[in-house]
Amino acid sequence: MLPTGARDTQLRESNNQKVHPQPMEEAMNQNPEAVEALISKVFTNISSLKSAYIQLQAAHTPYDPEKIQAADKLVISELKNLSELKHFYRENNPSPVCASPQDSRLAAEIQEQQILLKTYGVMVKKFQSEIPNKDSEILQLQQHIEEAKQKQAKLERNLKLRGMSTKESEGSTDENGFPPVDLTPDLFTSVVEAAYKAIHDFSKPLINHDEGSWVGP
């Protein structure tokens, strides 16, 4: 049995060696690698959520109910993962880590890159699905171009034929021996003025003659 003085000394030493619990903030400040690992997980989940949302958008064009339902479940799952990380941080109850913080951070980065590749794959599939529509639009535009070229060629032929007929008509005359004249507004105006002058010249002496007969001897 230990003497009273020795027993008191042993109790004081054991009390001095007792480990007191530390707050989560202090633990994380003392272990920044754990904080980096947690942040990497958060960004990884955000990338996963982004990928799931892109899949949900892609499922609407073209509309596919099964893909929409699957993508919707994936979005909900990623939101739950983010919620779990939030509760983990609030409750100060870190989950056990099998690997070192460095390995955990590298694994999170690898997973994030894989998610990005998956996201790009979804975008590529979406663009590939739009290629047939673009090809059909290109074919339609090519058809419009061909139709426009045909119309242009037809108009050019008609214009050439009209020009040839005009040249041929320049050296020809009608049955009265007069050369053909183009019907224009100026020509119509000049004809009306000439007719008015002819009628006036004819009617003036006739009126004077009638006035003389009215007076009489």
C-alpha cells in the first residue's frame, strides 16, 4: 500500500496528464489538412450536383421521362450529400478517415475530375443529338440556294432574250413602214398634246365660220 504522500503525488500527476476535449474549430485549426479534405469534398459534391443538373436539362431535349426521373433522383441525392456535410460541420462530429488527409484530398480531386469528364460527356451527347437537326437545316438552306440560282439563271435568260428581241426590233418596221416605238408615259403625253392641238386648230376656223353665218347680211 502506497503512503499517503505518494498517493497524492500520483493523483496530481494523473490529473495533469488528463486529456480535455477540444472544440471542433480548434481541432480543425490544429489540423488544416482535415479542413482542406472537407472543403475538397464540398467542391466535389457541388461538381456532382452540377453534372446531375446538366443531365436533367439534357433529358428535356429531346423529352425523355425516364432520363428526367433518373436525373432528378441524382440531383436529390447530391443535395442530400451536401446536407450531410453541413450537418457534419455543425455537429462537430467528423467521420472516421481511413486514409491520410493527403490521400483523401487527392481522391477528392480525382473524383472531381471524373465528374467533370462525365459532365463534358453529357454535353457532347447533347451536341451530337443536335447534329441531325443542324444537318437538315443545312440541306434546306442548300435547296433554297439551288432554287435561287435556278431563278437567277431563268431571269438572266429572259433578260438576254428580251435584249435580243429589242435589237432585232430596232432594224425592223411595221406594216406602214414606221419603226417600232416603245410605249412610255412621255410618248403618251406627247400624243395627247398633239391631239389637243390638232382638235384646237380644226375647231377654231369652223367656229369662226359659224359665227359669220349667224351674223348674216
